[in-house]
Amino acid sequence: MATVLICRRFPRLSRATAFATTAKREAESGSGKSKQKKEENPEMVTTRTESAATIQLLNPLDYRVLYNPSAYAKSGAASQQRGAGSSGQALGDAFTGPGPARAQHVFGAASSQALPPARNPPSKPKPGALLKKTISACFSAVQSKEEAEKEKAEMHNSKEDPRIFQKGRPEYRSLSYDRLEPVETLPVEEGDAILRSVALGDDSRSPGAIRDSFHKLSRLPVEQHAALVAEPGFNALCQATARNVGSFGTSELVEVLKACVRLALPPTHPLLNACENEFCRRVWDMNLDQLLLVADCWRCLERSTPSYLSILFSYANMHWKDLTLPQFVQLVYIIGEGRRSPADLTRKMEGMILKYLDSFTLEEVGAVCLGLFKSLSGISDHVMRKIADRVSLQMEDMSTYALVNVLKILRYTRIDHLPLLKELGKVIPSLIPTTNIQGIMHITLTCSSLHYFDEGIMAAVAASLPSKVTYCRSKDAAKFLWSFGCLDYEPPNEEEFYSSLIEQMRRKLHEFRKFPEHLLTGLLGLAFVKRYPEELIDYALTDEFIQTTRGSKYELKKDLFTLGKSVEIERPGYQGSRLPPQLCQEITEMVLNFAEREIYVRPEIVEAATLLESMLGGPEYVKNHMILPHMRSSDLEVHLAVDGRPVPFNCKEPFADKRLKDIGVSLTDDLMTQLIKGSFNSQSALEVENKARTPGQERGEGARTPRAGDGGALVTKSSLQAEPQSGHDPEPPRSLAVGGQPRLVRLAIQVSNRNHYCYCSKRLLGLHRLKRRQLRQLGYVVVELPFWEWFPLLKRTRVEKLSYLHYKVFDPALLGRAG
């Protein structure tokens, strides 16, 4: 009884472990005593059942083993102690009853196989020996599962080594720190002796001895390094080394730095400060191999050294013509890892790339591209195309990592290299299942950034992603959603694909406080394909999250605006958070000001607006503006009555008192021929119209404006009656609704350009499909002037452009959509 009372004072897991230990000791004393104990003390039985339930809470049925060896050790010990609850049955109690039965599911098939046979065993093993054997089998099964999970995690979630290119040439050994370089291990006893001598002050006056001691300690077994760094004697040695760095030769100082790398000193360690200052002082007395090696050591230590790099780049700029191929590639790698691009080296780098391009290994091509991408170095289209030319010819021989690095800089420079993209569609789909999740993300993002749609690539990504989605960072999940939404592609497994990514976004919700841009990126990608996860949207539109976006390095107001207004239009029943009205007004003004400067004045839009005004009767019939400011693109709005007449609406003063008057038209033989045949004769519609106009009729333009069903720009009652196929029904007139208000067809004319579509296709991008969907939902009829039709017409005559616009605006089918 006392044992039970003591156990109840510990937390649940500790209580179960302590009780199991007590039970094990009782089991060793004999089965009869154990049974008697259970009968006399029912509370003990209850406690054992509760203990099993406690373990089950820590190991639910769907528990997935993660790489945490210490956790397994604790679990194994607890299971072992709990398993001997009753002598004579050994593991019997552990696998009977609700609690133990659930525990059996936790261990899986390996536990069942470890049970002793039920048929008359020749000799009954001792409980302790059987317990150890069973636990050993269970632990082996856990280790196997652990190793499988670790291997899977490394394949899908590991970052590739950006230094892989250094294995391709032996010259890199003198330019970089080789982590695989064999080093003779120092015995632990000898290390203790060195630390004792340092503590006694034996090495305080000898720089050579200090250097040698430091170098030797760096050769201790890796598992001793963490303890070594915390030793007071080692700290004293570091201080002595820092005081004497000026006494070391350059090669000796390099060896000290390499020893720091082996010991994995923290980036801010005082000894590293002293080393950096000394190397900066000696740069001009060192050769380029030494300079690059030191820079590589700084990268291994993850230490930022902007001063050293600045001097290194100046040195390289002066000795540019002397750079060998390995030195150049290593320098570009260092530039990329330093995230800075020296302006004076950019043009010289392009020349060196062209010089060595055919001699680079494919891994070196990838390393150069990654260095350019990370440093945001500007690179000319010519050089990028030369790189793409080589890659497109040898893509099958490249590693996925090198290929992804090429795609990064291709995406950054926005080069449309069709041979490379086509080859990508042939090579990449089969590689997707074995590519880690970040590589897949960059492949997908490259396609969306270049507006290049390849169904084979996208389908392969969609099929592979759900099983790997738990390895996605918030950034990865968001960019997958954006890429698929941008290309407006819903894969065959769309429900599984989108639900898995949305669930991962929920799991990563805590990360969006630090990276709010990722949440908005993902939600906009979902909005493109008309998916609105209300829980995530509700969070994204809260005042707290909006305030978080203000601290981002990106301008996120416009994205918030697009998301918030899209929810209002496409999810009218949404009851969650919404953008504050004052914020919407602020962003609207910002967007409209930008449009006045940059969008409305584009030549293709100005030309269309001007010609529409001329054709319809004046500026009051056309409005060049943003119907949906949150979509950030312009529309030419036109209103038509159901009888085909344009309706004026774009004015500062109301048209309440303005009446359009019918104007007589002189019938000529040419005009009658035009009306009867429905086609142009020797004169254009505009020429006929101009001849029929009298000086006093100039302001009556609206009475003779075109209507749907016309063959030209003139309409008379007889022409309407002669064309029943236009959908008009003259009697009774449909221009008035029940309330006496005119029923209108509101046209939203889109002057598109190639950036609205996927590359080399007529597949509309997700953002513009979203816009047109919302326009239709608000009652507009979308009329497009596609760039492949309108842009060539800009070079043609005015009459041809007017004829084209007339055909687009006065489509008879439009009047059937009046509402």
C-alpha cells in the first residue's frame, strides 16, 4: 500500500514507471504472492490499468515514429518495467484488458511475434529473460521503423549540399574546407593532459605550443567536442590563441581556422573575431587559393564576414584575368553564399561564364547559377540563353539539384527559353517521386513564374505531393498553392491535393506570424481556383494579422485587398473577419493612382477607348477605369439597352433631362444595298454615315449609334425588322423593365496582353480568370479584345479597327444576357 501511495505523488508517466518497477520486483518473488497481492489490493489493479492507459495517451493508434532516440529509450524502459506485472504469466498481464490491448497496437506486429508460444513449451523461461528478449525485439522493430522514417525524411525534407560541385575536381581541395578529409583522432587521455597543462599555464608564453595544443584538441572524437568547448581550460586556450594570432604565419592561422571548423565553434566566438580581424589585415599578402579557403571556412562556420568578403572581391577584381576555372566557380559560390553581388564584378563574371561554359561540369553549371541567384546578380539575356542552350542539350545527365539551380536563375531572369522548357516536360515528371519537397517546389514555381503550363509536370507534382505534404514548410505549401492557382490547373486528384495542402497550411499557422506573406500567397492561389478555407481567411483578415503584415519586407496591402474583396464577391455568406473600410479606401486610392500613371495610358487601351468613343457617340458612352480595383487591371465599360442602343452613363452631371432624338437619313442606292445585303459595298459604314449627317445633327450622334445585329454603323427600323436572327423582338419593346427602368447589358471590355495568358498558349492565368468570374457574378458581360487579334490591328487602318470593335461590341448574343 505504501508503494502505491508513493507512486501517486509523481506525474502520470513517472507513476506508471515506478509502479512497473515495483511490480517487477514482486514478480521475481513468486506468482502466488503476486496473485494474493492483487486480490487484497484492488487499488493496485486499478493503478496498473490506469498506467497502461497513460502510456496509450503517449502512443495513440495513429502515432508516427519520429527520429528521437532518447524517446525510444524511455519508452522501451517503461514498457520493460510495466511488462512484468505478474509472475508466471510474464507478459500475460501486459497484453490483456483494454489498456494492454491498446499497447499491443502501439508496438505492432513485432510485439505479437515476440510473444512466447502458447503450445506446451518444453521449458518455461524466466520472466526476466523473456522480458528482455521481448523488449529487445520490440526495440529492434522501433529502430527499423526509425531508420526508415529518417531515410524518408532525409529524401523529402533535406536540403541539398551546395558544395557538391567541389567533388568534381581535385583542385577544389586547396580552395575549400574538406569535411571528409581524414584526420588522426586524438586519444581522450591526451586531450585531458593538454587541458591540464593549459590550466597550469605551461603554454602561456609559447605561440607555437598554443597553436599545436589547439590543433590537437580539434582532433578529439566528434562526440567529445561539445564537452570540450564548455571546459574552462579550453576557454583559456582560446583566449591565449586569440592574443597570439598575430604571431602565427598565414598557413598556421589557416590551420587554426580549420580547427575551429572541426570543433564547430559558434559563429560569435571571440576567437573567430580575432581571426577575422587578422585575416582582413593580411589579405593582400595572401594568394587567391588561401583567400577562397578562408572564405569557405567562414561559410562552414555560418559566420557573416562582410568586411573580409569586400576585400576578397576587390582582390579578385584586380586579378580577374588570372582566375582559373575552379577559382572562378568557387568565387561565384562564395558570392552567392554571402548574398551580395559586387557591381564591378558582374560584367566580368559574364565574360568568365562564356569563357568556361563549355568546360564546366554540369554540377558547376548548377553551382554558378545558384550563386547568381542567391546574390541576385543581374545577368544578360544573352548569357542566360547560352546557359539554357547547354542545359537543354544535357538535361538528362544533370542531377536534379543542379537542374533546379538552373531553373532558379531562369525564373529570376524571366527568360522564355522554349527548348529548355520542352525538355523539362520530358525529363522532370519521372524524377518528381524521388525529388525532395523543396526541389519540387522550385520546379513548380518556375513553371508558374514563367507562365509555362505543362500538364505532365503539374500532374506528376500533384500525384506525388499528398504523401510528402508533411515535409512542406509554410513557404513550400503556399507556393504550391500559388503555382497551381496561377496556372489555373486543377489536377485529377484535386480534392486530395488541395485538402492536404490546406491542412498543412493549418498546421503551419504559427509560422505565418513571422512570414505573413506565405499565408496570403497560399490563400490567393486558392482563390484563383475558387477555394476559400474560411478558418484561414478569418485569421488572415483579423486586425492582429493585418498589423503583422506591416512588419513584412514585402508590400502586402494589395494582396490583402484582393483577398478581402474576392471573399465578399464569391462568398457572400462568409461571416468571419473582414478588412476595415478605411484600409480598403486607402488601398483603392493607391491602386487607382497607380492605374492613372501606368495602366490607363497604355497605347493598346487608349486606342481602344478612343475608337469606342468615336463609334458610340462620345466619352459619355465609354469609361476607362477599374470596375474591380482589387484586381488591379483596367476595363472599358460600355452599357447597351436591350434594343441595341448604347446608353450614356459616364458623366459628371445626370442625363435626366437629355433626350436622344431620331434623325432622318437619306436613302441612297448604296445605303439600300448595304441594308439589304448586310455587307459593305464600295463605301465603308463611316463614309455613308458622314454623308448622311447634316450640320445641325452633329450632337444627335446618340440617335444613330450602332446596335446589335447591324452589318455596319447605321441602324434603321427596317433593318431591325429585316434581321430577326439578332434576337430582337420589336413588339413589345424590351427596353423597359417592370419599374420603368431600362434593362441594360453592361459590357466589361478586356484589352488583354500576353501576360494574361500562359506562355505560348491561349490558357488564361488564374488571376484573370478570377477577375472575369467575379465580373460575371456582378452582372457584367465580359468582352475580350485578345492580344493576338487586337495588337496586330493597331498597325492597320482606322476603318479596320472600327469594324473589329463594332463586331465585338454589337454581338447579337449579348442582348440575350440583359438583366
